Amino acid sequence: MSLQKEIDKRKTFGIISHPDAGKTTLTEKLLLFGGAIQEAGAVKSNKIKKGATSDFMEIERQRGISVATSVLAFEYKDHKINILDTPGHKDFAEDTYRTLTAVDSVIVVIDVAKGVEEQTEKLVQVCRMRNIPMLVFINKLDREGKDAFDLLDEVEQKLGLQVTPLSLPIGMGSDFQGIYNIWEKNIQLFSGDNKQKISETLKISDITDEIIDKTVGVKAAKELREEVELVVSVYPPFDREAYLAGNLQPVFFGSALNNFGVRELLDAFIEIAPKPQPKKAEERLVKPEEEQFAGFVFKIHANMDPKHRDRLAFIKIVSGTFKRNENYTLVREKKKMKFSSPNTFFADRKEVIDESFPGDIVGLHDTGNFRIGDTLTAGEDLNFKGIPSFSPEHFRYINNNDPLKAKQLAKGIDQLMDEGVAQLFTLDMNGRKIIGTVGALQYEVIQYRLEHEYGAKCTYEPLSIHKACWIEADESTEEYKEFARLKQRFMARDKYNRPVFLADSSFTITMTQEKFPNVKLHFISEYE
Ligand code: GDP
């Protein structure tokens, strides 16, 4: 098959949601349609149980599952679909942000009763920053929830989206009868007890068809017609270009658990979702159709077995064909590398592959060469942009607890930071090392892994820092020098030697910005 054909059949996306909205359930139903799994319950949830903060078994279990579910690929109607797993737990939000750099679109799952929740807001914000096309799936229609139009309003207001419904529920909760599919212009009837089966489709000539009254009742039919009219008058018609540009988000309703409305979502998805997209490198825009291979590392996973310190680096292929045993260049190190057993992922297994194409993810065994954000090419000097770090929420000093193991500790910290477990900052003033994380859980993961994988012991010391601010300023100006002098106790460098101001409160940030207007502070390491 030609490279172009391979590209055209691929869709690589992520599902994002607040925990418990139904991401795992939806993933599983999608895989059932693809024939990738045979039964419900086959997909493991990568959720961390509540209150599991100090349970190392739980952390290890999480790591195991997270490698198993990193990429779930399946075929459906001549398309190859790659679902990239995004952890819902907020302590792993940074992981999710990075994974979002490797998707071409997302599906946002929202619980009909809970509406827009905190984690959804944060993740959608990241997608909006990157203009990632989004589809919205409102889930759990078999339960009593919010009114469909109220929810659409909420999605627009809280998530800052412009929506257009492509389906509408008929009733809800105990009165839930089915879904009018605006996209295909038919009605899906819901039968509550037939849970794993794909439900019946009612063919209608149009929305005035009397068969609707006969099937769902006169009252429900009347309401439906009014609502359809409302949709037409209030929401913009679906426009694929606007969706692809990230300016319009189609909404579907359904119940993942009951496998209801999922096929409609999937069918619309394969029709409208983008194929693998070009990606910006610092040097130029790289297009999937280019013959030469180029890709980037968005995730690194350490081996579960502490005796083998090899890791699996996940590469998203941006252009060309990736081939086994071919020489490629790790651009940052100008190092030539060859991979004899690159992995590809399916829903239920991983396999060694000979060739992979744009949109695909390959897992490469690595002994410590790769870093998150690295570019791998067929030789060209390219550096893909856009795996930023976000300011951590928690900060602690890290101290060596075993003077004989200083080297092991340094190496361990270095590699764990390459994996993106947390961020390291070094204070300018005295060289002390600070670990910043998104959640408290990471400190335990780091301590545990340093000990078990590197034989090093560390302790932490509390530190009162509110946010890490990446500094954008002309360092030769008097203003900058004055700022740096006044704030010298809080000046640090991140792992890439970029200057960072560690602010102790939001008040400090406001005051600093007022006093030093030309010293710009960013909560994200890459800014335009
Ligand atoms: P995740 O945290 O987003 O991955 O959510 P899960 O897929 O694990 O779902 C959370 C809970 O909601 C589970 O108990 C599911 O069985 C349940 N659930 C998922 N979809 C539906 C649905 O359509 N209706 C109902 N009633 N429950 C659902």
C-alpha cells in the first residue's frame, strides 16, 4: 500500500474526561466494534483508587496497566484507529498533557448528571490552546441527568466551546427511549435490558414521519420535533472545516455502558476526524506524506522489572515510513540508532513490527538515551516543538540520604526526570535541588523507584513555593538585573537550563509583574 493510503486510513486520538465519566467504558465499547476484544471487561481501568496514596502496590499496579493500555489500536471499516490512553487521575495530568501532543483529535466524555467537571476543564483548555479538534460525548443517558440544552450551555460556557449537537436524546433516565441522530437522520431505539447488543435503528423519512409518534409516543415525538427545531435555530450547522480548525465541537449523546450511541459516535468519528496532521518543527513544518521518517518521543515508560533498567520510549510517527533495523538519528545527541525490535500495540497485545506509518505509535527499547520531547529522524536536523512543561503544584527539596550513593541518586533523578515523572529545578544561589510535581503521589513514586531501581535513598524537605514561572526577559537590561538581584533566593534553572523564578505566592507574582513589567513570567515552559 502506498504511504498516502496508509496515512489516509489512520486516525489517532485520545479520550479525555474527569475520572468516572466513562472513559474506560467507552474505550472498551469502541474496541468491541473494532473486534479488537471479544467481551466487556477486557480493558483494565488505569484508575488509582481513592486513598491509595501510600500504597506502593497500587503505584506498581498503575505502572503495569499504564504500559498495557498506552496505545490501543484497532481496525474499523478500513480505518486504523489508534487510541492513546490518557490517565484521568489529576496527579498524572502532566502525562495526559504530553499525550495530547501526539493525538490528532480528542473525544471529550461528560457525565450527563455531573456536567462539566474540573479535570475536563483543564484538559479541554490544553486542547484549545493547540486547536485540537474535539468531539463531545455526553454519557450515562440511562440515568437521570441535566437537561440536554442546559448541558450544551454549560459545555459552551465552562469549556469555552462552540458546540453543535449531532444527536439528541429522546427522554432521559427511566424515560430514556433513544436518540435522534441528526447526522444520519434516523432514530436509535433503546432497550434497557439488552445491554451488550447494538440496538435497533428506526428508519424515518424525516423528523415529521408519523412512525416516530407510533414508536416513542405522541408526547415524546412532539418534544423531539420542538427540540430539533431549536437546534436548527440556535446552533450553527455542522461544518467540518470549523471542527478541524478547533472552532466547532459536535456533540453526541449516549450511554457507553449500554453501548448506546457509541456506534453513531464512531461512524461520525471516522468520517470527520482528521487523519495524521503535519507538525511544526523549529526548522520547518513536517508533513506526513514526506518520504523520510521523522517522529518524536511523548512518553517514556520504565521497565516494571527493577533488575532490567531498560525503558520503552513511545514515538509518534509524524512523517514517512519507520522501518525496523534502519539507522535513525537522535537529533539532540546527533546519535545514530537502530532498533531491532520496535513494538506496535494492539488492544490486547504488543508485537514486533517491520514498518509503521504516520499516526502510529511505536515503542522502542531504550537504555537511557531518550528524553521526552526528543526528535528521531532519518538524518535531518529537526526539532519538533510543543511538549511544554507546566508549572508543578508541589515543591520539595530533595536530599541525599546515603553519601556513598550520590552518583546513583543523581543518575536516578536524571532518568526519572527524562521520563517526565516530575520536574527538577536547581537553585542558582546554592545548587540545591528541588523536585516539583503535579500531585503528592509522585514523591512516593520517586522515592520508591530511586531505592528499588537505583539503590539510592532520598529524603524530602518542605518548601513553600506556589508556582514555577519561566522567565522571558532581556537579561542585559537594568530591569532584569534588578529583578534577579532582588529575587536571587528564588532564581533557579530547570532541567534544560532555562531560567525559572520560583514564586512563593500569587501575590508575589502580581507584585513582581507590576514592578518589573518587562520581565514576563509564564506558567508554561513554552510560550509564543
Ligand atoms: P472512567 O474513570 O472515565 O474511565 O470511567 P469508567 O468507564 O470506569 O466508568 C465509571 C463508572 O460509570 C463505572 O461504574 C461504569 O460502569 C459507569 N458507567 C459508564 N458508562 C455508563 C453509562 O452509560 N451509564 C451508567 N449508568 N453508568 C455508566
